[in-house]
Amino acid sequence: MSVSLPSLPDIASGAVVERVGRPPIFKMLFNGSWVTGYEGSTFPVDTPITEEVVAEVALGGEKDVDRAVKAAMKSQDKIREIPGIERVQIFKNAAEILQKNLVYFAETIMVEAGKPKHEAEGEVRATIDRLLLTLEEARAIFGEYIPGDWSEDTSGKVALVIHEPFGVIASISPFNYPLFIAASKIIPALLAGNSVVAKASSENPISLTLLACALMEAGLPKGVLNVVHGPGRLGELLVAHPDVDMVSFTGSTAVGKRISEVSGVKRLHLELGGKGMAIVLDDADVKLAASKCVEGALKNAGQRCDAVSAILVQRSVHDKLVDHLLDHMKDWKVGDPRYRETKVGPLINRSAAQRVHGLVEDAVEKGAKMLAGGELKGCYHEPTVLDRVPRDARIMWEETFGPVIPIIPIDDEDDAIEIGKRSRYGLDSCVFSNSFYRIWKVAKKVKTGTIAINDYPRHGVGYFPFGGSKESGIGREGLGYSIDEMTYLKTIVFNLVPGGLGKIKRRKVSPS
Ligand code: NAP
């Protein structure tokens, strides 16, 4: 059955050229106008469901990046001059637009990312929640009052410490949550008074385009949000642009490293790759651990930075865990994401699926036992369980980003902690145990940005801070936490003593 994007809602009419019998062309957004690039070229976007081309997208070049950044620079005052409460209203309006077009947004995600329908709908709902939580998020912009009379040096002065927007923020987002991750950068950036140039993954840039349509329709001034489309090279031009003040990037560790090389002296917020290890100890509720680990490993076909991508299980409960895992696996049917019964859709493209398969083959060659799955067909990789994975297998250390569950027997929590120390990643982990002391020991010793207890790592709308240590990134994302990344602190010092002497006459206090 052939796949195409759903018919366009009214909000997208300016952003798209519809063509009879051919895929539509999606444009870029500069200074409030939807345009094709200087060169007039396009690139195809296909769906991983059938690998058919579903859209053409305007291909940006160096001049387009410059045009977008200039538009953002010129528009900075426009966003700053909108009173906070009116900025919040724009996001509320956008939430309403997304709610009204929820089916359209979800089907677009399903087609361009291959995500099962219920997961695509969940992504749209999370984006709506994020838009509706902006009044709460705005508290992070408020700042601080510091009386100076607690130090001799500053007595007679007070300081106001305020959060100032950086200026132009480059937002670069990955393919795995094409709507939500773009939104979780653009919303706090604008809320804090920055203007934005956004680029999505060239695998699936349509969701970002639609989000921009919704924000413009919701009342965002022209030029405050600009969108460029194109390959990674374009992202590099964007982050290196001298008029970009701050970069908010989510993607792989390799690209994050490249961005820190080329971007120059500017604030970087980098949300990078992960290798989520689940530690199952012998006093855990093993049935619960199995169901959580399967869900944590297979949701979005394992294409989550926080996915459970290795299970370290204490030997004495290994067999019991494996039995429960295999039982739960039966519910995770792989197939066409348009069908309700499908829980695991295709990976983003053929080469991603082949890379995952290469990790499976490497583990099996080195002695792992395949207990389920293992089949590769085009972009589809069957959910796979690998048991007794040797510690020199690549899948122990490399990000999987696919529906594979490697199981590694361990002696105890100290063994697990040692394995964690060797990982270059430090994004997420989880531990299953019923002993407070063992949980506390692991939680304190594991070097990940988040550790979930008796649950798999998940971050939803971003109510809790989220981010990595080691090569998993720099900075924190989440409600309010993103504002901290996207503003700089300005200290305004008031001298309260007439004549500017800056000192208050002090009373002598002597010990009684
Ligand atoms: P990616 O290949 O690193 O690409 C991410 C974004 O960067 C895309 O928009 C990409 O554009 C762009 N890009 C590529 N090369 C660039 C360059 N040299 N300079 C600037 N931008 C460049 O990642 P992905 O495959 O889309 O996403 C999967 C990765 O994202 C995984 O490693 C995953 O762990 C990570 N991720 C992390 C988090 C987190 O919060 N820590 C969340 C989600 C995903 P093109 O697509 O056009 O190349």
C-alpha cells in the first residue's frame, strides 16, 4: 500500500507547493515569508515505511543561512518587546492549533519518521503540553535580588541578577522526535526573548516546518523564527555563523564534537548520544524489571537516546529475567506503523537498520546467544534479544539506536558500576532493586545525568532536568532548565549610598 503525507491543513498553505500527482514541495522560512532557496534546488524526503519519496524540500545553501541569521538578528527587538504574558498567549494559541490539527501532525510524524501511530500522537501531545507550560517555565527568567551588606566589600550596594536573552539561537534537532525536540528548543528560546534559526534533520524536516506554521499562525512576529533545510553541512555553516550567539544541539556525539570544533566562542548546549544501562539486582521485582526493560528498549524501535540498550543482570536472577523478557517480547510486533497492532516500526533508513544489524552480528560472532528476532528486511529490524553478550562486543559500548536487548550477566552492583565507568556515555541509566542502600549506592556511583529507580529512563515533557555527563553532552534541557542555557546572567549593581561612597557605617559587634 503506497504511502503519502496526509492532506494539508490550512495553516500550512503558505509553506507548501502542492502538485498534482507529485509530492509537495516544502519551503524555508525567512523573515516571515516562505521561500525556496537561492539556488532553487530541492532534496527528496522519503518515508521509512516503504522508502517512497513523500515530499521535496527546499535545499538551503550558504546564502540562505546568512539570510536566515540576518533576519533573526534584525528581529530580536520584536520578540523582546512583546510583554511576557502576551508571549505566553502566542504559545497557548499554538497549542490550540496543534490540538485542532493533532491527527495531521501525528500522521506526518508517522509518515516521515516511521513511528507507530500511538507514539506519534504521544509526541504531538507532549509538544502541546510543553506549549501550555510556558507560564510555569517563565519563572526561570525571573532572576535574583542580592543585598550586598553581607560582605565588607559590597556593603551599601545591592545587585539584581537578571536573565538576558543571548540574541540569535541556532536550534539543530535530530530525526528521532522531529516535532518535540525541535519544539523543546524553539519554545524556551523564544520565551526567553531570543530569535531563532532552526534546522531539523534532513531525514524528516516536515514536522518542524509545520510547527513553524503553527507558531506563525499563533501570532509570532515575522523574522523571530526562521527555518532552513538541508544536510549536516548547512548545520555547520549555521553554528559557525559569527552572528549566531548560542547553539542548542541535539544529536550524535560525533556531530556534537564537530560543532564544538567549528562554532567558535559561543554558548553551546549539547544533548548527545547515550548507552542506557539497566541494572537488575537479585532482590528486584524481576517481572517488573522485565516489562520496564522491554518497553524502555523497544519504544520508538529503540531510537531513543535514553533507551535501555544493555541489561546488566545479577547471575542468580538471570534465567528468571530472561523468561519474563521473552514473554513480554510477544507483545512487540514489528511492521507497518500505520497498523494499530504494530509496536515497532521501521528504523529511519536502510543504512541505520544495517548498522544495528552489524552490531547484532558482531555480538553473535563473539559468542552471544540470539534468543529472539535477528531478522533484517529493508528499514525493518526485528526486536532482538541477545543473551550472555561478551564484554568485548561492540554493542556493549556503542550506541545501539535500534530494537535490540543485550543481556550481560554480572556478579553484583560493584561489577555493574565498573562497567558503567568504562562507558564513554553518561546520559541515562536505571536500577531495579528493593534495597534502599543498594539503590542509593548505585545512584551515587553511576555517572549519568539521570538514573531511574525501578523504571526505565524516560523524560516526557521535560518536567525534570535532562542531560548528560561524559560524551553525552553539556547542559540540561527541561522546563526552566533550558531557559538557563538560553540566557546569560547580567548583574546590575546599585550603589545605595549618596555620593557613591559605597560603604555603610558599621556597628561594632563584640563577642559577649
Ligand atoms: P545526527 O546525525 O548527529 O544529526 C543531528 C542533527 O545535526 C541533524 O539535524 C543533522 O542534519 C545535523 N548535522 C549533521 N552534521 C552536522 C554538522 N556537521 N554540523 C551541524 N549540524 C549537523 O543525529 P541523528 O541521527 O539525527 O539523531 C540520533 C542521535 O541523536 C543519537 O546519537 C541520539 O542519541 C541523539 N539524541 C540525543 C538526545 C539527547 O537529549 N541527549 C535526544 C535525541 C537524540 P542532517 O540530518 O541533515 O545530517
